[in-house]
Amino acid sequence: MEMPKIVEELKPFFEPKAVAIIGATNKKGKVGNVIFENFKRNKEQGIFKGNIYPVNPKLDEIEGYKVYKSVKELPDDTDLAVISIPAPFVPATMKEIAEKGIKAVIIITGGFGELGEEGKKLEREIYEIAKANGIRIIGPNCVGVYVPDTGVDTVFLPEEKMDRPKSGPIAFVSQSGAFAAAMLDWAALAGIGIGKMVSYGNKIDVDDADLMDYFIYDDQIKVVTFYIEGVKDGRKFIEAAKRITKVKPVIALKSGRTEYGAKAASSHTGSLAGADVIYDAVFKQTGIIRAEDFEHMFDVAKAFAKCKLPKGDRIGIITDGGGAGVMASDAVAKFGLKMAQLSEETLKFLKENFPPHAVAGNPTDVVGDTDAQRYKIAIEGFVNDPNVDAILVIVLFQVPLLNEMEIIDILAEYAKKSEKPIVAVAMGGKKTEYYAKLLEEKGVPVYPTPERGVRALAGLVQYAKYLEKVEGE
Amino acid sequence: MKDEALRIIEDVLSKGRKALVEYEAKQVLKAYELPVPNEKLAKTLDEALEYAKEIGYPVVLKLMSPQILHKSDAKIIALNIKNEEELKKKWEEIHENAKKYRPDAEILGVLVAPMLKPGREVIIGVTEDPQFGHAIMFGLGGIFVEILKDVTFRIIPIEEKDAWAMIKSIKGYPILAGARGEPPADMKALVDMMLKVSKLVDDLKDYIKEMDLNPVFVYNEGEGAVVVDARIILK
């Protein structure tokens, strides 16, 4: 497969040889200081392998790093510039960057198009310099890029105030910087691995479509999540979305769901077409999974990151609590999935190996006196049943005879060896949370409620069905 | 196809109008082989009588005026006309109603159309989104669209699989698939129509702003569908 030039163009954003931090300062808490500290810290920890070049005309050195007076003085290996100087100075700096031959620029600074016509003019000026010189820009008015594996971190929220998530197969793209930062912090707590985060703010250049094309060829990334406020070039978005969803799943959270066409329309159709239904149409047509909220987005992303794709929409449920099983069955109907009809062989196998008071069926209830081995029998039965496409295992860790580590290992083993997706639901408090984390670390996605577990499976099913349709052509 | 449709559109534009009357809209649709009834525009009562004879009674009269887009509000449609006497009477009536509704109404003629046998009603529409361009809409007609807003959109151009997905995704789908012992509707005909609308709009995207085919009657499987009323708004 021949790589499009976008892959080469965006590479310095994610793995630069040397980064120039324009506006770096030693004043704690300033944007230019936090970004410098991020790179410095990652360099010291051996994560960031490139060179760090602070640029500031008023300083000679920051914390042992030589400071360059201007872009002109920068060493020639500089291939990424991160700008945090005030907006009016950016165009002049961009000219210097162009002369220097740097091709990737992240403009963190705000005060551009979001403020009105004056700012838009600045944006156009910057964009024209970039365009004429083959420079790609992320931003302005953004938090930029976070890549845990290469140590690129332009998120100007200091580490002591915002945790960074570990690496993982999920890419996260956010128009909003505040949302991006909050999500990274939350993902760190939730143990969700983010391989690459891009927040593009006003996106005068690099946009959703460019990033989708890049992620097609990024082997680390298995699933791409987007927080979108608005798309500028709709056609470009559609084409890129169609390309990437053939290869990997994309989940989008689009704000403004309730905004309903209040515009004047002279046709019936026009009056029914709010912006939101159009986004719905775009997502459906391009195979993008639309998330209701951020929990939904990361629930589904987590399932894609850890699970295989189901062959159909028939769900098998195993539980050690009757109520939770009913909730899961309700959710199966709610999200348009089907309850699997277990085969005669499976029912026979379960009945033969279960004590009389355990319930073989769908849901299968291993009941409150279960041990890990009874779960194992149920999972074995479901995994081998041709009528089951995906499995939801509800584990109430609170039951007395269940050895937590044993059931965790069993689930991890089957999740790995089975061709079917297996997700777990663990409801409870602190202790449950502890075991749920262990289970996730072993590769099984865990959800705090049956409904969220089923909704994640519904995402897998939706994408599998889309792929089937596309491949059928 | 495109040339013929364009000729009608240019003609309307040259008259300083942005909205095609039903007759013109249907000519555009016809150019793209969409199923429209065998109907004719009569300029005089004599012509109307002649066309009615050709088409065969019962017929429908619809007065065409660029100033009156809501024909039923203005009472300028006369349904189920069974003979010449009735036609003459209704001809007068709809002309009077038009004058009452809009004294300045310019009258382009009267559409003489066959009285169609009723079918299940659907709506196919087109709108333009500032970011994504034209989108096609599909839904069941009547209260389903008016009150329940049970419609679905896709961006143009659409493929056959999109058209099928649209039909199957509306809540009222069982009505088309055949609920309560009814035979299924001719969904293939609907898919065909949606693909033709998609092509038409894709070809003429620089001209068309919005479009309603409302209602479309769809008959039982194998019996086709027909555009009963249509509206096209130009940019």
C-alpha cells in the first residue's frame, strides 16, 4: 500500500527529531513553561528522544537548556515548532519558520478566529504562509498533541494538576482543548490507554479528515475517537471517513444534538433537516459510530481496543445475579441486539455440569454460591455455541465462594483464545473497582453496569455489520 | 437527461422565479425517468376537456400558479372529476378560488391528471447542508412525517445500499414491509426512485436548493410507485 503524503507530513507532530518551543519561559505556570517542562521531563525519563530547543529573545538559558534568541538561530534538525507567543506576533514567526524550513507547527495560542474578524485575518495570513511553504499547522487555539510513547506533550496543563494516560491503541481527537485535557485526566484514572491525542482547536489547516487518513497507516492505533463541534469541509470529511472505516473503527461524539433546524426553509424536507440529523446521516453513511456522551465513546473504544469483532448480533449473557441478568437482557433489546438461543448441546452441557439450582439458558445464572469453575463451564459452553456471537459476563465479585483472581484469569484466558468478543460487567464499590482494573489490565474490557456493557457490544456489532456491507460490494 | 432538466430550470430562472410549479418540477423529474403520472398542462378549458378525454375520466384538475405553492390551502385542486359537465364546473371553481386566494396570482395553466388509485404514501425530499452539501430524505407521508418526524437522511450521492438502509431504518418500516396481513410495498421501486433523485441532484447541485416529492404513492410489490405532487426550489 502506497502511503499518502499526509503520513509523511504529520509524522513530525508525533515523533519529532527536534522540537522548538517558541515562547518558552522560566515563569512557572505560563503556557510556554508547562510545555517546556513536559518535554524536559519526558526527555529526562528517556521517553522523548529528540532535542529540545527553547526560543525566547529575552533569555539565555532555562534550567540548563540553551535558549535561542530567534527561529533563525535554531539548529537545522528542528522539525517541529510549538508556538505559545501572543497571536499578533505569530505571522512574523511563521515567516521565520518558513525560511528555516520547518514543516510542522503547533499553534497553542488563542486569540484568533474565535474572537472575530481581526483574528480571522491573522489566521488567513498564517495559513497563506503555511500553504505557500508546505507547512502543516495544528491549531491555533488548542492544546496540541500528546503521544505517551514518544514523549510529545504540548498540553499546557501542568502534570501536578492533570494526570496523563498511559499509552494504548486508542487515538483521541478533540476540537475542544478543555474537553481534551479533562478526558486525558479521566482516561488516566480509568486506565484507558491513549496512543495519540490531537486537539486542533480552530483547525485552520490539519483537520479531522487529515487525521483520519494518517491513522489509517498508524499501526499502533486500533480505534479512533473524535469529539467534534463542527466540520468545515464536509465532502473531504466523508471521503476520509469512508477510507478509514474500511480499516479501523471510528467513534464520534458530536455536540449540539438538540439543536434542531430553526432555519427558515421553504420545503418540508428543509424544515425537517436540522444540522444534527445531517451529522447522523453522515455518520451512518460512513460507518462512524456515534456516541451519546463521552462515557459511551470510551466504553465502545475500549471494546474495540480489546475485543475481536462479532460475526452477528446474538448476545449470550452469563451472570451470578438474576437482577443484573434481567437488566442486561433489557439492554440487549434496547440497543437493537438479539438474545442468543443456546443450542441443545450447550444446554445439555451446562445442565450436566451445573448443580441443580444453577440456571442454564440465556441468561445463564450461575447463582450466588458460584465459584470460578462454574463460570468457566458457562463460558466454555457459550464460546463453543454457534448460536452465540458475543458474550457478556456479569461478575458480582461480592459473592462469597468466588475466587477473584481465578475468575479474572479464566475470563482473560477465554477473551484471548475465543474468536468471539467477551466483555465483563462488574457492579459494586471499591473492592469491585480494584478487581475490575486487574481484569482490564489482562485484556478484558469491564463495565460498571450491564447497560453500558451491552451498549459497548452494540458498537462492535454496528461496526461489524457496516464492514460486512462494505466488503459485500 | 441533464440537458432537458436544465432547459426547464433555466426557463424558470429566466422568468425571475426560484420555485418550480408542480408541472415544471415533474418535467424535471421525468427527464430523469422518475415515475410521474401521465398528465398535461391545459391553457384553456377546451384543451382541458380534450386532455381529460385522452387520459380518461375520472381526472384531477390542479391550477398552476407560481404565487400559490400551497394548493390545498387555496382550494385549487379538484379531485375525482367524472365527466365533461363536472370538469367545466370545477374549471370555473378553481379559477375563482385562485383569484380569491391571491388576486395577483399569475396562472400558468391547469394540470389535467388521472385520478390515481391510492397507495401507501411516502415522502422523498432533498435539502442542502452548508457543510456537507445536498442530503436526501425518506419517510412515510402524512402524520408520520408531519407529527412523528419519522424520517431519515443521507448525503447525496447515495448508493443502493444506502437507499435500502434508509427504508429499513424508519420506525414505520413495517408499514412498507407489510403489516397486518398487507402485502409488502414495492420497495425496489422506491430504491430506484431515490437513486434517480440522488443522480438528478448530483448533476444539478449548482441549481437545486430543496425538493419535495410529497406524496409519492407506492403500490404493492411489483406494481411500482408514482410521484403525486412535487416541489423544487432553486438557489
